[in-house]
Amino acid sequence: MVRISFPRPKSAAARASALGEYVFRHKIVLWAVVAGLITIRQLSSYSRNLTSMTRGSNRQAMELAQQECRFFLAESAIPRSGLGIFTAVDIAKGEQTQSMPDICIYVADTPSGTDFHTHSWAGSVFMGRYEGQNSRGACEGVATLVNTMPDSVNAAELVPFQVHTNAGLKRDQNPGAGAITHYYGVTSKARRNVAAGSEITIDYGDWHYESDRKYVAPVHTPEWVRKHGMCIDHIEIRQALDPEMGRGAFARRFLPRGTVVSPAPLQTFKNRIDFAQQEPEALFVNYCFQPSGTNILLFPYGPGVNLINHSSEKANVRLQWSTNAQNHRHWLDLPLQKFWEMVYPGALILDVVALRDIQPGEELYLDYGPEWEAAWQDHVNVWEANTDPYVYPADMDLTQPFRTLEEQKKDPYPSNLATICFEGQWDIEENKPVDWTEPTFWTDGMLYCHILKREKDKKTGSYFYEVSLGYRKEPHPLDDKRYISRKVPHKAIMFVDKPYQSDMHLKNSFRHPIGISDELIPEHWRATAVQ
């Protein structure tokens, strides 16, 4: 009688590489049955052992991925603060306190009567101030999930981007132009050495703190964080493999089938129509789920989730309701009126789950549903390139000296662009020029400006400027010289699109929310649709 043994691989790497060998050996065993060398009873016993071994391998690989994770989403250590972000590793001062850059999606004219403002940033914070008359940015990841504390105990500070990027999608070449946000690259860094188990907090800037209270840095033990937290470190962001998709989300490490790739806390909105007050509809809807038969929008703001692209054929992740204790899934059974009274941002959490084993560096794909796919194909079929004169702000050469108003009469800048300056003084008196002051938080000092004079430092070769500042939502008149700042360094000036000129305002840009499986949504929600 032939005895065949299959030793259990010891390491996760060995287990992964052994899968092919298991299949090969399985074929050998079947041959042995046919040849009469082993009995059916022995084969049954072998199959049970192999199934148990495979399940054990999968479970241990998931545990290994959890141990390798550096950042977690868990119940905040600050009382009554909902979710918070924690580090499971020590972070040195100046190092990043998140695993990937975040995106922000700006709404140019923020709708009134909604909760959009509760989990969004003022327009100036991430450079979107001049998208429209009342612009605010809804961000995913750390920029939204992080809680606030006074700077005396804060672990981190935000580092906003200063150059927008179209991710390779251009209005005269790509149907996807205007369908993705240009606001990508928000990061954060440690203000001090941060110990493992610490909650990452920042200063919101406009938060009221109790003057007579002693604040203590919030912290759990690293063991508690790994046990109760949801990993937000499995994804990294790169250029998508399909250049028409812009950016994409990729696996940072081996993710066995069933792994929660990322949690997706949700912000809920009653009516998509609130974001259709402009033409085209607000870009924000492209980053939301919309249950079929409803007008409800669900905005997922877990790190990297909004950058998982669509594929019905290559989908390797799916959505399911989280089993974490912070998810209030039972609220879905409430009558809608009661649900809206109870729900708050982050009260509902979806999980993005691996459908199969996903290899390191593999792009993640989610099936957005047949309606989305048909809408995208219809858009591609009728799309026409926009050939109107336009230059992207990121394509301007910021190493060249900025031209003065006088020089621009002969050599003007592109008509869609305006110059802005970062000025730390917001109380400049009319007709009383001041010397430039560096802003504490640069984007807060973002103002339209016109270049009046330029000087070159003979020793350093650096340029300094005299500028007129504008305090309105649109560029001020060229002859408005009431507010003058002098000795403005070259680094404090850049280009932005004028209001309603960026790609997200293109009339023919694609708009469609992401589909979500009917089995995840209560049936009584579907009676709410309004055309």
C-alpha cells in the first residue's frame, strides 16, 4: 500500500508557493486511486486533510497580513469621537503618518440643507478655494478620518499638495477628462516622535478647545489596535494599468481570499438631486454609491477605496457590510425617517473584501455594475475632444520668472489661468503696502494676486515680487491696487484655474455613481426614488 504524506508549509511564503504543488500532488493521488494503490476511504481522508490545510494556510496568511499592517481604523481613544486612526508602529518626527496620499473631491457650489459641510474641508485648505462660489472638499482617508486635539498633544500635521494633477487624462484626448478629481496628494507627517498604539490627531484650525481642560494624547496599546482595528494599509496608489482610468489602487502585500482589503466608512446623503444644481452634475457623485431605485448617495471615505477602478471581468474585490463593532448595520432595518435621525458619518461601514488571492502589486478592481458600465460606454461613444484654448496649471513652468502686468500685455498668460500668492497677513489696510509674511499654514493664505514688479537678488539669483492682492472669489480688476504686498518670494506664487474652468466643469464630462449590490440595501429604501 502506498502512503502519501503532505507536510504543512511553515512560512506564509512557503504556503503561497506550495499551492501549485498541492494541485500537482492531488493529480498523483487520483492516479493512485485509478491504479488501485490506495482506497476510496484513504482518498476521502486525504481530501479532508487537504481542505483543512488550505483553510489553515489562508487563515494564517490573513493573520500575517494583519501583523504587517502599520495603520488601523478603530474606535477613537477620545470619548464620543467615533472612529480614529492609529499607528501600530513607532513613527519618528517628520515621517509620514499615513500609508498613501489622499484625494479630495471638490464641490464648486456646496449644496445647502445637507450634511456635506460636516465632513468636508473649506476650499482654501487643499487649494480648491476658487473652483466656484462656495467650494468645499470631501476627502478620503486620513484627511477626513483623523480626529483633532490641541497642538500641544497632536501627533501630526497635514501637508497639502500645491500642484494639481490630471493623472494623464487631458480634455483634448481622453473621455475620462473631468471624471476624476485633480486634488491628489494630501499627506501628513509626525510633529514629534509617535509611539506605537498612538491615535493620529491634527489641529482642525477652527475647533473650540476648553481652556481649563488638560488634554492628553489619545492612545491604546499596539496589541489592542491590532486586535480591534481595521487595517488601512493594504493599498498603495499608482497610475492605473489602463491609462484611460487615471490613478488606480494596488495591493501593497499578499492578500489571501477573504481579506478585508480596506474598510469604507460611509457618509450618507438623502438626495442626489442636491448635487445637480450645476451643469455638469457635481463630480462628487462619481465617487459615491447609489442604491438602485433610490436617490440616496453613500460616500465611502476609507483610504484608497475611491481609487479602485471598475472591471466586470477582472474584479478581484467585492463589498460587504463590516462585522466590526463600530458598524451600525442594524440601523438599516429602521424606517427611513428614523434612520436619518440616527445616522452620522462613519456610523455605517462597508468592507472591501478580496474575492481571491491577490498578489503584491496587483491592481484592484471592483465591479461597478452593468448600469455604470453601459453609461461609460455610451459616454465614450459620443464623446468629442474639447479643443478650446486651455493650459493645465501643472503644465506651467514655475522655474521661470513670473511676468508683470506690463509684460503680459505683449506676452499674456493662458486665459483660463490666474496667479495666486500665499500671504500670511489678512488684515492689510488699504493703500498701506506691507512686506510679505509667510503663512503659518500656506493654503490658508491663498489669494489672487497680480504681479506689479519683479526684482532679482544679485547674490542668490532668486526673484522677489511686488503684488496686488485680491480678497474676492474671482480675480480682482487689474487696476485694483489697494492691497500691496512687497518682497514676495518666487515660491509663494503659482497658477490656478479661474472659477469654473477646470476639467470637472466640462459640459461633456462623465457622471455616474457607482452601483452597489441590491442584497446589501434594504428593500424599503427603494420606495424613495424621485425623478
